[in-house]
Amino acid sequence: MLKILVIEDDLETGDYLRSEFHRAGYACDYVDTLASTRVQSGLSNFAVVVFDRLLPDGDGIDVV
């Protein structure tokens, strides 16, 4: 199963994306900061990363 990581600090947007990916049949993890992303088991476990560019602790592109 395709696994997606969503990095988004806006709770409403993050919940919406996670919900829609799950509804479409994808596994989806959701975090709201870059620090939380670093705690994840590694980006190599995800086929897709959807990230916010304006996170409170940096630019989401820094994780890729």
C-alpha cells in the first residue's frame, strides 16, 4: 500500500488531507512540524511527502 506523509501546521488542512488520502485507500501519517518529521521512522518509508513551505520551525522542503 502506498504510504503518504503530510507535513502541515494548519490543523484543518492537515486533517482534511489525511482524511481524503485515507478515504482514497492510502496509508497516511500526519505531522505538524519539522521536528515531528524527524521523529518519524524515516522518509524512505514514504512513497509521497506532501509538505507545507511555511512551517513554524522552518521550510518543509528542508526534509526532502
